[in-house]
Amino acid sequence: MATKLRPITIIGGGISGLSLGVALRKRGVPVTLHEASAYPRHRVCGEFISGVSETTLKSLGIDELLSDAETNQSTRWFDPEGEILASELPEPAYGISRFRLDERLAERFRELGGDLIENSRVASDSFDGEGKVLAAGRPMQKASDWIGLKAHFDNFALTADLEMHLGDSGYLGIAGVEGGRVNVCGLFRKPLVRSSNHRAPLLKAISGVGLNTLTDRLASADLVTESQTTIGAFEFGYQTSSKSSLRALRIGDQHGVIGPFTGNGMTIALQSAECVVDELACYARNDQNWCEMLVKAETRLKRRFRRRLWFAQRLHPLIHRPRGRALLSTLGRNGMIPFGALYRIMR
């Protein structure tokens, strides 16, 4: 007689939560997933999956969901004065909107028998105990002065598959997604984005960090109004647990948030699900208790992401602070940035 499997409950239907739910269902584990919004929806995200392996995608059971994603490899970096560097990524990256990817993941989860509850907002500080996984995005840090902004544009001519634009106290990336659109996603200081203009806050913020040429290029393109999204109140690096959720397993941005300039946030979301799925399956089969699972899973997560989070924390000031950006610009124009080596450190 088959042993009844313990159920897993996940808060958060983003990339990490949905991909973990799919992987657990493929292993026969009963899963309930709570998502605060409904699909499809836009999210603040670079929509650029860089450094994820085919092995990871197959182990999660989602490799075919990216089969028609855009392929991005060339990159050019700019500051307000012009081009800093042009290079090729060591390996191609996937370009796909969260609007499309999250909906596909949700459909796959349901097809596999997962219980997906949309418009179900569960407070993370009350979500505790065995069988519980927190995948609800970045924990709120009220003291943060960061804000992330994103929008899609039609009829925008890219100069490379990925454009990175470094301004004073802010930066953004632009890459192609499906349908010929581009995703524009940036990180800025909050005082830069106070505006009532209907095309703001994104264009307001881009202009505010001195990227006037880019502002003019985007103003000539067609903004997809419904794609505009904003997120605030977050910090980078390892995230702290609230006292009431010490026994819940935290994955994705709940575990650690990497600077968006690395192009690795979506990959970490997928890899974090891969890190914990087998340990959770062992718990579900009664092969180990929750405390044992928690120790093993958290150890796997720290080993997998410790190096890239450490380096990202130290490189981030070179991107968003004026002096750091000026140094980076000088190094780039003189061919002194080891782009390939930095890329590999972040993977």
C-alpha cells in the first residue's frame, strides 16, 4: 500500500513558487499554492534569464515552457556620455515576459493537479510551521529608499540584445521579449520618480539620472500602458526572517535578493526551487522530519548563492553611485573591465 504523502503549502506564485510547485507535483507531492493576484499579470522584472542550465529546467519539468523564448547574447553598456563597452554574453540568455512565463507555469501546475488559489493574500508573518514554503517575493524593508520600475515598449530599436544604461543614482536594462516588444526595467532612488505624468514614473526617473538620449529614444517609442509596474521597500543581500516564520522554508527573493544589474534574479528563483525540491519530497514521503529538511535545504541554498550574493553586494556601488559609475565608465572605455570573468562569478 502506497504511503500517503505529506502536503506542501506555498505562499507566492512567482517563478520560484510556481516552478517548485510544478517540480513537486511531478514527484507526486500534494501542493497548495496561494497567489495574492491573478494571472496573467505584469511584474517588475528584467525578464532576462541568464545562466540557467538545461539540467535545471528539466529537473523542474519546465524546459519546454521556454522553447520559444527570445535568445539574447550581444550587450552594450552606456552612461550619459555614450557607450562604455560592447561585448557578448558567454552564453545566450532567455527573453520572456513575466506576463507570459508566470501564466504558463500556473497552467502547468494546474495540469499536474496542483491546487492554485488566486487572489489569496496570506500574511507571511502568520505563515509558519511544517510543510510551509515562503516564495512571496522580496520581504518588505520599510527603511529602503529603492524603487524598481518596469514597462514594455513597442517600436523601439535595440542596439544590442541587451542594453544597460548607467545613470547617476540609477540604472536600467532593456531587452527583447516576445512579440517584438522590449522590456525596460530599472532601479532608482525614490526621490527621482515623483511625478503625475501619465508616462511617468519610468521616463521621469530615466531623465532624472541624466540619461537624456535614452529618454528621447523611449519617448519616440510606444509605451504599453498596462505593462507599467512599480515595486519598492526592499534591500539587497540575504533577507532576515520574522520571528513568526522561522520554521517556514524561504526561497527565491525571500532567501536573498541580488542586484538586478547581474541579470541573475530569475535564474536564482529557478535554481532555488531546484535546490529544495528533493529535500521537500523526502519530507513529504516521511523520509525525514521538517527540521532535518529545513537544515539541509537552507544549507543547499547558502552554498549555491553565497558567492554571487557576496560579489553583487560589493559591485553594486559601482553601478548606482555617481563616483562608482564614473570609475566603471572609465574602466569600460579603456577596455579594462573583465566582463566574461565577472559574468561567471555571478553564475
